[in-house]
Amino acid sequence: MAEEDQIIETQDENGNIVKFELFDIVEVDEQEYALLLPVEDDESEEVVLMRLTKDGDDYLFETIDDDAEFEKVAEYVENMDEE
């Protein structure tokens, strides 16, 4: 039996619901980040990075607004691919 895909629904800046598949979770500087793949756009190989925060038992997915933080996480993920 195949493991179920973990589908995450978020809202974009226009209020539209966007679905992503949770690809992986990485930790950078003691902060967890989710690597998400768009579900609707099969042609896209683009991975979306979001910060994970825990709210009780729930996880919240937040956009990374800080350019330096985003670059650090993106660089970490790129280096993961090379290993």
C-alpha cells in the first residue's frame, strides 16, 4: 500500500486556495522549513519553500519574507541535492 501524499492547502495573496504536496522538511539554524511541490501544475519543477511553525499540535506554513533567510534555506536545499 502506497503512503498517502500529504497535501497542504494554503491561500495565496489573492485569496485563492493553492494545493501543494509536502515533499520534504529540512531544518536550518534550528528552524524547520517545508519543501512543497505545486499539485495543480504538473509541468512545474519549482519547489516552494515555506517556514514551518508549530501552533499547539498544528503546523503553520508561512512565507519567507526575509531575502537573506530565503537565500540561506535555498542554498541549503541546493547543496542537499548534490549529496
